[in-house]
Amino acid sequence: MPVAMTAPLLRMSATLAAGLLALALTGCATRAINVLPRPVDPTEFAAWGCDRIDDELDAVQQRAAEVAYDVDARVGNNVVALGIGATIFWPAMLAMQPDGPEADELARLKGRDEALRAASRAKGCPPARPELPPSRAAALPVGVGDWLVYEQRSGKTGPAIESALLLTALRRDELEFRVQRGGAAAWRQDPAGNVISAPPGALVWHHLLRRDLVLGQVLAGELAVVGDDVVRARIRGQVVAVGPQSLAGRTFDVAVIDLFGDALRGDESTRLDGALVVDRASGVLLRLDLRCAMPEFRLMRRLQRVERSAP
């Protein structure tokens, strides 16, 4: 695949949020660290319009969620398991026990979040609509009504199977697809490309991708089969190439990520490696190659074409 080379939602329910806060205020309270905001002057955003403020709030919330994932992976609070989306409930950070650079970054993000919200109130901005603003949607290489048609094989020698996803909604915190023509099952992913939900049996990746992927960036996450609690894979990745590429009649801003890790089935473990290629603007999957002794993680999936749905 020719690629231009350069140098080698905590949208948590009130119940879950309250549970996290209660956890922090009980037995874990003596260990938890409250993240205090680093003050930011709201006048910094006085010249910004409401749409720009909303876009920056999206970016702040997404970055805070990513830091929450990193803390969770390191200290094992199981906050991710309770359900983190793209919108952070800041009091729940009491349960995250951040320290060092992570605490500093959360303090900066929390201060910026509060200043942006103060600027929004001062301007009388209406609540942000969940739909992606038309200007941002128009800048993406795919749009609502597009069918993404993939060829999929179980390894290099497996028979080719065609599958398709219909893009049905572009939201600030997710893209939603319908699986297969005439089907009703949904595939949802965040703007970076991490899968939020998918039909049973689908191979998905969680907490692996970040917005604004850059060359050399190191990533970590998980592969899983929806509905199978026994099979999973711990993976790491590195961005090895970035750049524009024409594919399936569209121009994408590509990031190529080398993958390696361990596939697990109960107590059984085996090596896994491969590559993941995504569009940095939308998170849309362009290619997934996995090599592994476990059949669940032996896969080749490639975007073949993009079709417009019938009016």
C-alpha cells in the first residue's frame, strides 16, 4: 500500500458516576487524589464562536477520556469496564488515582473545560447538538449514506467474503453504521476509530486508537470477539507511516499501525502480529491484517469500494 512516509463517552450514566464517586469517598478515599483544575481565563476564548467552543470542548473531553484509559490500564481501577464514553464526569476522577504527568494533564484539561464552559455561558451559546456540524462532516472522506464494502478472508488462503457497513449517522462522539444490506444490526465507533459496540461474533478493538495519530506514536489496547469472554488479545502498536492515499475512489489521510501482542484463550497464550490502517480524519478502517495461531485472530480485511446508497 503506497503511503507517504515521513521520518521512521465519559458519557457515564448517573448511576455509574455516582457509584464511582461513592467508591472514592469510602474505602478508597484515603488513596484517591482529587484532580483540581488549573485555572484558565475564559477571556482567552472571548473571540471564539459557539461552534468553535463546542469543537474544542469535544477535543478536551476526548483527551481526558484517553488519559482515563491510560490511568485505568496502569492502576486497574476497572473504570473502563464500568463504561467510559467521550464525555468526562470530573468527580469520578476521584476514583482514578492519577499522579505525576497524568494528574498535571487532567488538571490542565479540567481547567480548560471549565473556562470553555464559562465562555459558552457568557456568549449565551445553545447546548451543542449531538450531530456533527455540517462543516466538519463535509471535511470527512465518507458521509451519511455511504456503503463501505470490504473483502474479508481468514488468513491469506481463506475464501473471500464480502461485507458492508452503511454509515447512518455522524455524531460528535461517534459514527454509527448499519451492518450488511438489509440488516438491522449496528456498528458504532468513536471518532478515533475504536469500536464502541458491534454485533455478536465481530472482532473489535478497544481503547487502541487516538485522535491526531502521529508518526512514531506508541499505542496500546485490546482486541476482542463480541460476546466471547474467554478469547481476547492484548496488543501494542506503533504508527509507522502517515499521509494521503487514494483508495476506493476517495482520498484518505492514512495512518499505518504495526501491531504485536499476545492472544489469550483462558490460560492459553500465543503471539499475534499484523497491521491496522485507518483514516485519521474519521477513524474509518481501511485495512486490518492479523496473523495468529488462534483462528479468531487470523484475518485479512480490506476496504474495496465506497458506494452511495439509493435515494
